[in-house]
Amino acid sequence: MQNPYVRAWRQRRSNQRRESGWLQALQGWLPVLALGAAGPVIRPVFMAWLEDEASVPMGVAGLSLRLGMLLAGAMSIGTYSALVRGPERAILDPFPAHPRALIRYLAKRTAWERASLPVGAAALLLPILLAGHPLAWLLASIVAAGGWFVGLMAGFTVHLGSVWAAESPALAGILNLIRGQNPQLQAALIYGPGVALGVGTAAVFGASEGARLVLTGQAWGAVLLVIPLIVGLVAFIPAGGLAERYHFRTTLILAEIDAAYAVEERDPEEARRVYLEWLVRLLPQSLHLEFLKELRHGWRGLRSWLTGAWGLGILGLVSAWSSEPSSWGRSLAIALAALVAIACVGLRLSTTDPLWLDQTLPQRRSLRLTARALAIFAWLQGVILPPTIALLLRQGGGAAASFFGITEGAALALCIASACFSPLRSRGWVPYLLSGLLLWGGLVGGFAV
């Protein structure tokens, strides 16, 4: 019998194509073309080893490992969004359901919606092919696609297992140690994507070693390339059984988490507390209310994006913590990519606003977009400051000042683009991502070479 969820999904897609046409559907693949165009630009930064024939195997292994980890991380977050906080949960909860069929549908839908990720990785790796290394390009693309696959398949099992962990008395002590200020039940769900990323990283590392062995003439290394495939398939086996026991139990866990936050916010002081609120008094009086609304919206609804900026900043710090001149260009490329990713929060702010609210309440759009751009610019500082400090300590004021100036300029351009495209809601993603990727490629090619 055909999966009813898949049948309904296909019907929705068919209706959308009739409504908007094929051109609208193909726009989601435009970033792949932008990545293909950016490949030659970033070659001097990430693929300098192409100039030395002997360094190609190790270079392919290192680059494909990083790309595979990136795709595994993206899919671990994507499966979390589809399974735990997806919009379909509220629709399906009141009705009888088939959890096993539902999980298979979510896996297919998530894979379809994010199919551009491995294709984009292959496009980004095209300089390897153009340099006359077709086998190296193919192997690197396979490793990156392996990270995408294992992140997809393992993500569902890990997130469903997180619901069990959240209620397990045996794990309560550990969760209390790591939960910080979050409710205990939320701790397991918060760290679920990290566990899925760990599984994906281990599998991708084995595959990248297989690519290196094949390129050094050891054909048996091709066996290691299937590690992500095997790990992903094995990891997905328990997903059906876990779904029957925990998928709809997740709704109760989420309700308890939301209730815990609601209790905390009954304290007037806690309700007013928000990240970077002290910046409000530095702005003109006319922007105070709108700026504070954007800060509160971001901190309460999209907190992982804001804290993620500092996580990516730490990644840039690690890359910049070196006295080698090449570390400046490498850290710049990483920071600019992180800025493009985090500045997407402006579009998320728009899409999480109820549409009727924008249509019915009077507002000055110019004030709102200005406040949103300023809020995004403030949140982006978490990406910029850590690597700037590292460069200041390791390479001196000149390197730090040039890095700081370029990244702040990019942050300004991105926050304006994100705010200006945000009124388009979901349609704003394509023009924003295209402009962000072009900005990233242009600056990396112009300054990091």
C-alpha cells in the first residue's frame, strides 16, 4: 500500500507547481550554480595543494572530510526540524497515525528538500576536476555525499532516542549537569544534533581515509567509501520502532518544555531580559521599540542561531590561531561563510511572524527593517570578534585590522540584504542566498588569495 503521507506530499508539490510554475521550483537550485562559480575563486585558499601532485591525496582527504562533516551537521539539524519542531506535528497530533510510515515520509521529504546540498558540494569541488583529477573529484564528492546521507539517516534515530533519554531516570543526573539554564527535558533534545554529527563525523572520517588510499594506489580503500552508507542504513533500522513509542510522546515533552519557559517568564524581570538589550539606549528614540522587539523575537524564538554565531566564531578563532600567513585567508573564508549563514536569521524572523499580523497591524516598514538590520548586525559580532582577537594576538594589529574591516563591511551588507529580503518571507531565501554566496566568493577571491 502506498504511504499516505508521501501521497499527500506529492499532491501538495503538484499543486504548488501548478500555482507557481516550474521556474519557481527550480529557483531553489540556483545556489548550486553560485557554488560552482565560487569554486575557482576559493581554490587558492582551500585547494592550494592542487599545485603539488604528491599532496593531492592528503588534500582530497582533508577537504572532503570537512565538507562531509558540514553536510552531516546540516542534515542533523534538518532532521531535527522535520521531526521535533516541524509544522506538521500540530496538524497530525490529533489524528490516528502510522508512525513507521510517517518516519519514512519525513526521511523522503527531508532528503528531497535538501538534495541540493551534496550537489552543491560537488559543484564547489569542480576545480579538482578542472585541474585534471577526475578520480579525486569523484571520490571527494562521494565522501561529501556520504556525510549528507549518514546525517539524514542517523538523525531520525538519534532525535527519537533523545525523547527516551529525556525521560530516562538513569540519565537524569547527566542531563542536569549539561543542561545549563535549560529545562532538564530539553537537554537531551538540544544535544541530539551533536550526537548525530558525531556519528556522521566518524563515518565520514573512514570514507575520507578510503579516498586517500585509493588515490595513493591502494584500491582496497574503496571499501571504506561505503562506511557512511552502511552506518546510515544501520542507524535508521531502529527508527520505525522508536517512532511507534516516542514520536507522539515528543509532543508532550515539547509542551512540558514550553510550560517550563512560561513559568520562568511570569517573573517580570525575566520576561524583560534579552541578549544585547543594553544596545537599545544607544539608538535613537524612534528605534527603541522596534529594535527591542527584534531582539526579543530572535532571543526567544531563534536562540540557537544567535548562540551559533559564537560557536562559528570559536571555529574561526581556532583557524586564525596561527602565525602562518595562510591562516589569515583561511579564517577570512570561514568567517565570511559563517556570516552568510547566521545573517539568514533575518529571513527566519520574517517567516516565523504570523502573516495576518503583518497584514492587519499598522507599522512603519522603514523603521522595522532598519531595526531588524541593526539587530542582525549586532548578532553577527559573535562571528567576527573571536578570530579578530586571535589574529591580533598571533599576527599583530595590521592583520587583525584588515580582517575586522573586511568582515564588518560584509556583515553590514548581509544584514541589509537579509532585512530587505525578509518581507518576501519564504521567497526571500533565493535572492538572499545568491547575493550572499556571490559576496562570499568575491571577497574570498579578492582578499584571501
